[in-house]
Amino acid sequence: MPGTTEDAPKGWFSWKVMASGGIKRQVSLFILCVCVCQTGSETLRYTLAEEMEKDSFVANVAKDLGVSLSQLAARKARVVSEGNEQYFRLNQNTGVLTVKETLDREEICPQSDICTLFFKIFFENPLQLIRGEVEVLDVNDNSPVFPEKEMVLEILETISPGSRFPLESARDKDVGSNGLQNYSLGPNSHFSLDLGIGKDRGKYAELVLQRQLDREDQPEVNLLLTATDGGSPPRSGTAQVRIVVLDANDNIPVFGREVYEVRLAENSPPEQLVVRVAAEDPDEGSNGKVRYAFTQTSERSRQLFQLNAATGEIWISGNLDFEEAKSHEMVVRGTDGGGLSAHCKVHVEVLDVNDNVPEIALTSISASIPEDAPPRTVVALFRVRDRDSGDNGRTECAIDGDLPFSLTPTFDNYYELRTDAALDRERTAEYNITITAMDWGTPRLSSQESIFVQISDVNDNPPEFTQAVYTMSVKENNGPMLRIGSVNATDADAGRNARVSYALVREQGKEKPNVSVNSENGELYMLRPLDYEEVRAFQVAVRAVDGGSPPLSAEAVVRVEVRDENDNAPVVLHPLPNSSAAAGELVPRRARAGYLVAKVVAVDADSGQNAWLSYELAKATEPGLFRVGLHNGEVRTARAVSERDAARQRLVVLVRDSGQPPRSSTVTLSLVLVEGFSEAHLRVSEEAPAADPDTPLTLYLIICLSSVSALFLVTVMAIVVVKVRRASGREAETGPAFPKIAGEGTSGSLPRSYVYDVCFAAGTVNSEFRFLRPLFPCFPAGLPPGPGDQRSSVCSQDVANLGEEGDWAAQGRASLSEDMGPRPVEAGCAANKVIGANGIPDQNPWLTHQ
């Protein structure tokens, strides 16, 4: 019976397990054979037998590289196999390289005598790459197999001895010595077996006719063909060869060429005609009709090419791939109707075209890099692979756009992505780097890979205030912890480096500030009430500090302006509100309307509109007799004083500011209506209050005003004395002539003009009148001209001059009062009066209290 014989392999270890019933089963296990050799300083080479179990030992990489296990784990060592399949696993704890699954050399490298798996070991911190190779050794685990268990050959009986008949070749997936090595033919009397080697280095067998066939003697010949490999122990496969002896057909098909050679591009479309083989047979009928079929052709070639049995045309039935197989060889058998056959070979060479785009495989990448990373910092490592050959497989890489990164080729088509300039996260926080790989084929093909790199923040930006100086306002008498505003600082950094906190800058030698700042949001609060009259504005410095290491800071100035409130009532300076005098102000009975009686002087500690004062008469003994100036506080007569008016008048003056709500104060004035100024004693019902000894400013003002008044009086008296002396001298020379009617008067007034000084102190009971001597007689108008005319003119001029000097003195004192501010006057000369011939005193501006 034909079949495949499997002999138990002899390895380093083998176990034999006997099963009940006499069934024997042999299980063989090969242990790893490792041979480490270094052709370069960073290349590891190992060998490994196929069919090893999962997690089988390959090598101790840590020992071979001289790396400690702790360093192996710290540097995150890992192994990466080339291609899509990962065959190995590296244990970081032990440093042992193991296989991830059972390796089948025939599946991994189906058409290669030497099966080498390439891998790379990557280390980080710093980045390092170690190349490694593992050669998978073939194990004799496959027996030779024929495509068909029975091969049928029809041979004409007239075929002469020496004729050769190719047989189907057996296939052995093993390679080398484990592959197909020999064919043998069972004993027979007609045929022998001849072995040959094809272009693919494979062995094939041919039957050689040794003795003439005789159909009548033996119509069929059955042969046993055995294929044996070179393993230890060897494996073999068998096939039955059935030879049918045909009746005479004396002409065999003849091909026009023994070998057909064709060149095809790998991108040739399916159903494209490759070649047409043709065999000629001079026989007639069915013996001359040739049919074609593949023989001694691989299964992959049968899938890629289709043969028309009638015409001999070979068509493409699949997709050619230069990277998979660079050539295909097929054997075509032409058989006529009589069973005679001939053979030819078709050799197809596949031409490479640029049909594979470059492939970019990332090996290592840093998710983020700090913005202060120096130039030439490695960001990523990747490999570019193009499965084409020649220029079609030659690649180049570039970065799209103007980015601060560059590519550095290393070896074996590996590239390093590095920084090319200084980075700034505040300008660009992340980069989407597009890498384009392009080959040199025609047309040029390219592929792209995007690498996302995030820039981590470094504290390189201090906080910045939105304003260098913040101006805020608050009303006086504010409540504690009143929010008056906020400051704001921003930091261009991110995360903790951009977290800003606020604090006041304390200056040495200064008291604790009136404000506090919220460290988180920069809001400012007043700690205690403010008084506009004490503090109108102040400023503090606020510092903003970020959360970086080391922290960065900035400062801003906060100016706080205090707004006034109407919290102060007007204060009357003159007359003093609580004074009581026996005689306040004297008003002559003959005073006309508009006569200045007194002046109320008040101030308000507030400012602006809150300090605008207005005066009004709140209460009066005679409501229609007096009026008060709305803005200047002057008390004047509203009409002429009559005899019916009471001698004592009491006025209550209301002083009100313009604030909201308004505040007010009152002062009481006591006035005495006198009939001229000849009364010796004037009683005043109220006493003046004593001066406040605690007010030095008031005392200084009184001294200044008294000094100025005294100096003015001395000057006036000196002028008067000089003029009197000059007038007396002239009078002594000429002699006065008085008319008789000069001493007459119907109104009871003095016949001559007298200048008197009224000097009294506020708060005294008695006022004294000092009468000066007559300056000179003033003649009435209409008298006959005489020597006295000149004196009359002199008298009028002197009186006029005296009046002008008195007005000038009043104006001087008023201006002095305005310069120094309103202050109460408690003592001094109140007025100088010039009594006319009719006995009515002229109004004196000095009556206004300064």
C-alpha cells in the first residue's frame, strides 16, 4: 500500500510512550540550540530549531549584552520583530528572550533555504537600538509528498528502448538535507529510473524504457515510485505509476521550442495572454490531435497561470507579485490522441514595477517634550520600508511645513525625529507633524504618517497685570470688609505655572494698610471705615505670584480715592453759636434799608457740594425788619428802622449745606436798636461765651487781626493829627469867622462834625465813646463868601479823605480775612464812625465782622 512513512527523529531528548494494545507512539522534542555570535558591536545572532513549544528559551539577552536586570526594566527594554508578526517576547524581569508561539519554518519561509527572523531590542533613557537575528533551523518534520497518489502513463508499444518519460516530482517542505534527496523505483523488467536537477535546484525523476513493451504480453505495468529525503531518520513518500501500453502510434507530438521564455510586469492584469505553446503531431485523427496540460509545476504557479488544454494558450489567472516570486517555471505536456506526449518548459520572469508605497512604522515616540528641551532632542524613532526593489524601493523622508523639527537617518532605513530649534509652548502648544516618505520609482509613490507631539509647559512667563495702576473709589464711613474692586493678572503659562495668587506688598516703616486682597481672585476689601476729612486717597502695591518653581511675580499699584459724604454739619465761626452778650450788635434807629448789621461766618468740613453753604433767617423778633444774604451770610435791614420796632431784636440764622441729606446749624444774634450813639450804657441780655483756650489757631488769628487793626488805627490817627495841625496853623494865621447860625440846629444834632471812635469788646457790658476835639468848623452851604470858604473846602476834603481811608481800611481787613479764612474776632475796635452835622452816623464797612 502506498503512503508516507514517518520515522522517529533522533534529537537530544526523546521519550517513548507505550500505549495499551501494543500501539507505539513516539514523541520527539528538540531543545533550543543557541549560538550567539557578534559580527558587529550591536548585533546578536542566535539559532533556533523549528517546532519549539511556546515560551521556549531563545537566549539570555541581558547576559549577552552585559546589562543588569534592574537596568533592563528601568530602560523599558522591549523586542520588536520585523514585519507584521511578532515571534519573540522579552521578559524584563529575567532578561530571557522566548518565542511567543510554535515556529513553523515552512510557513514562515516557504521558499527560502535559510530562514532568518530579524528583530530589534529597544532601550529608552537613553534611546538605544540593538539588532538581532534568529536563524530558524529546519527539522525533518515533513515527508515528501507526490501531487497524485497514482500517475498514469500511456506508452505506445512501438516506443523504442531508451525513451524517457518524466514523472511528477514529489514536494518536501523541508529544506537542505531534510529536503527531497532521492527517488527509487520498485523492481521491474521494463523501466529504470534516471534522476536530474532542474534550474530551481530541485531533483526530478524520469522513467527510461529499457526493454521493448509488448501490449499483447503485458498491457499494463505497475511501478512503485518512492521519494526519500535526507533527514535523520529519513522520511519518504510513495506514488503508484501505472503504465498503460497503447496500440501503435508511431509519431509523437513535437514542440516548436524546448523552452519558452517570457517576461511579464508584475502589474499585468488577469486574463492577459502570456504565451502560446504548440506541439505538432503528423499523425491523423485522434493520434494527431494534441492536448496540453501542466506537469512538474508548483501549486502557486498553477494558481497564477491558466493553460488552455486545446489551444496551448497560457493566461494570467492571478496577481503577480515580484516581491513574492521573481520567476515562475512551468512544464507543459502535450499528448496526442494515441497517448504519445512531449514536454516543453515555460519560464516566466516577473519584472518589478513601482506598485508598493513606502511603509512608515513607528518604533518609539515621546508623547510630550518640555518647551525648554535643547535642540537636537530625539522625539521619535521610525523605520521606512518599501517592498519594491532597485530605485522603486529606494526611499526618502521629509517633514511637511515649516516646523522646528528635522529628520536624521540612522541605519537600516531608520530615522530619528529631532527638534531643530527652541520651542515655546505659549506660541505653539502642540504640533501635528506629518512625515512624508517617497520612493524613487516611476511614478513616485508616497505615504504619510502623522505624529502628534505635545509641548509641556515650563514656568518661563511672569504674571502680567491688565493695568499698571488701578484706581478705585470708596465712600467714607464705609463698613468693614466692603469690596471696592479687583485686580487681575494673567500668566501665559499653563497648569500650575499659570495659577496666580495675590498679596499686598508690605513696606517697612509703614502702618498696616486699610485694605486686604483675596489671594485667589484679586478682590480688594476695606478693613476699616475711612474718614474723608482725614484721608482723601492712599495707594498700596499688590504682588501677583504664579505657582511655578521657581515662582515668578509682578506688581501693580492700587490707588484708592475716598469720596466725601455729607457727614459734617456747618460750623459757625462768627458769632460763636453758644455766646451770650449783653449787647451783641448796635443798630442805629435811623438805619436805612440794606444797612449791614452783621455777618455770619460758617464753614463745613466736607468738600464739594457738601460744603456749599446757604444762609436763611429762621426766626426774628421782627420778621420783616431784617434779611440774610443767601450765600454770604450778611445780615442787613430789609427796610428802614422805625420807632415802632422793639429796641432789642433777636435773630436766629440757619446755616444749611447742600449735601444729601442736608445738614444745618443755627446761630442766634442779639441786636440793639439805639437812638444815635450818645447813650452811655447799653445793656445786653446775654453774655458772650469765653474764648476757647484750647484753640491756638483762633488765638493766633485774633492776635493777627488785632495787630493789623491797631496798625491801621495808628495810621489813621497819625493822618488825622497831621491834618489837624496843618489846619490849626492856617487857622491861626487867618482867624476863623463863625456865622451866628452855625450853632443853631433844629434837629438836635451836633453843630459841628465830630469824629468819634467806638471801641468795645464783645461780651463787655459798657461800651465807651471817645470824643475827639473838632477838627475845624464846616460852614453850611449858601453862606456869603469869605475867608472861611477855603476852610470849608478843606473840611469837606478832609472828611471825604477820612471816609476813603476808612473804606480802604475796611477793604484791607476784608481781604485779610479772606486770605486767612473766616475766624471769630472776640475783641478789638468794632467801628469808626463819622458823625455828620445832622447827627446821623455814616455807614462804616468795618461793621462787618471779620
